[in-house]
Amino acid sequence: MSASVMLFVTQAVTGITDTALNVGSMSAQNAPAQAGEISLSVLELAQKGGWIMAILGVMSVIAVYIFVERYLAITKSSKEERNFINNIRDFIHNGRIDSALALCRAQDSPIARMIEKGLQRLGKPLGDINTAIENVGKLEISRLEKNIAGLATIAGAAPMLGFLGTVIGMIQAFYDMSMAGNNVDIIILSSGIYQAMVTTVGGLVVGIVAYVCYNILVARIEKLVFILENRATDFMDLLQEPAS
């Protein structure tokens, strides 16, 4: 009796082991096929979003261009020679106004153009000189803010455009469902659902990136405004030094 039980258990274990090996072998063979079935590139996924994804793609390119172009322009405008104000002070004290003007023109920066306008107004009341400098500063900031409003527009419009794609995709899905009647299949609904989900993600990604880029540029412009105001104050104090 014991020998029979042992034989039965041995056969059962052997059968279970063989079955497990066969299942594992079949799973290993089917794994590549399954992986190939579910793989989907980003481009293919974007194409399922329809024409709205094309618009979002154009908006993303525009946003990146505006950010890079404005960032480089602001960085260039923020550069200043370390002893610029000190050199201007020396030229003014020595009566070399022409040399001071030449130094400003050689700098080619918002700060230099502000000081140049102040030097051109020497001899007039300090209030007029200060007003002229402030006007130049406002013009320089206006130039630096070029196209930044467009970046803000993209940051706000991209998510809304993505939600529009979501609504259109869901309408398409329900329309396909109604046309299928009793033969509703997930394949029939997949096109509309893909568009709904993909456009939402695309709109949010473009909007978030554009919003971050916009805030970076605004922060750098505010920093430059502070520098311009500081240099304008230094120049006005410089003009009052001889009188004191």
C-alpha cells in the first residue's frame, strides 16, 4: 500500500512539473508576440489624436522658438561692463562728454542706451533728464517683451484645445456606438477614445511647458527692470555729485 502511494505521488509530481514546463515554454514563446502587439511609439500615438495634435505640434514649435529667441535676447541685454558707471563718472567729471557718449554707443545694451539719452539731455533740468531716461527704459522693456504675450496665449490655449479634442473624440465614440447597434465592439470605439485621451495629454503637455517658459522669461525681465532702475538712479545721483 505504501509503495503504491509513493508511486502515485511520484507520477503526479512528474506530471505537474511537465505541465509547468510546457506552460512556461508557451509563455516564453508568446511573450515577444504580446510585447509586439502592445508596443506603440509616441509618433503613432500622436497620430491617433487627429488634426488637433497637428495644431498642438505647431504650437509647441512656436513656443520653443519664442522661448529660445527671447531668452538669448534678454541674456544679451542683461550683460553690462563691470566698470561702466565708474567710467561714465570719470568722463563727466573730466568734462569728456563725447567720450562718455562713445562708450555708451559701444556697449549696445539697454543700460547704455538709457545713459546715452541722459547724457544727451545734460544742461536741462534733472526732472527732464530723469523722464527721458525712464522713457528709454520703457521702450527697451517693450522690445524685450516682444512675442511673450504669444507664449502666454499658447500656455492658455493648448489645454483648451486638448479638451476640445477630448469632446470631439467622445462624440465620435458615441456616434460609432450608435451606428454599430447591437454589434458594439471595442475596436469600433477605440478611434474616438484614442483621440479623446491623446489630445488631452498633448494639450496639457504643451500648455505646461509654455507656462513654465513664460514664467522664466517674465522673471528674467523683472530682474532686468530692477537693474535698469538701479542704473538710472546711479546716473541721476552722479549728475548731482558736482553740485554737492
